[in-house]
Amino acid sequence: MRVPAARRLQLGQQMYSTQLLDHFQNPRNVGEIADADAMAEIENPACGDVLRLTLKAAGGRITAARFKAKGCVASIACSSALTELIVGKTLKQALELRREDVIAAVGGLPQASTHAAQLALDALSAALSQIGK
């Protein structure tokens, strides 16, 4: 089957940013915190991606974050970036993070992959709701 020249060019374009690929290939903070203050596991019912986020907090700040993810390149990268964004932040600052912040942290996402940033934020919100209870 012959692929038209315009389609070949489109296929040759880089789909993901260098930052996103770095987070995917070298994910930060992978694993679980054994004595976590909070744990949330969220699944995206549309695509099946799953994210488990564990947090440790002290003095109103997130002191550690770890993740385990099963999903697409973007989901793993966004989960990794999220952990870097939230460690050291106050609980309030972490709650104020937006999808655009996660997308910026991975150098942008194709429109079809923005669900990955939302999955990370949904897990964060669920985990933060457990702290202080």
C-alpha cells in the first residue's frame, strides 16, 4: 500500500515533546510510599488508564509523592510530572493545580491525550481529600 506524501509527512512529525518523552522514558518518583498519609487509585473508564498515587504530608505540605501507572505514554509522563509539581507545595497549592499546569510540565500534549493530565489531577484530588481526616 502506498502512503500519500502528505500523510508520510504527518507520520514523520513528532507527536510528543522532548519533556514528555523524558518523563515517560525516565519516570520520576515511581513506586508506592509504604506508610503513606493518602492513597488514591483512579481509572479512566474511557481508555482504561489507571493511576495509583501515594502521598506523605507534614506541616501542611506534601513531602513525598509516588505513583504507579498503567496506561499510555501521556498518562505515565503526566503522572511523573505531577509528582515533581506537588512535592514541597502546601496542600492548598496542590489543590489549585490545573490541567494546563500538568500539560505545561510535560511540554504540551496532543488534544487527544489531555485526558492523561486530568487523570493525574483526579488522583491528586482524591488523595488530598484523605489528608487531615
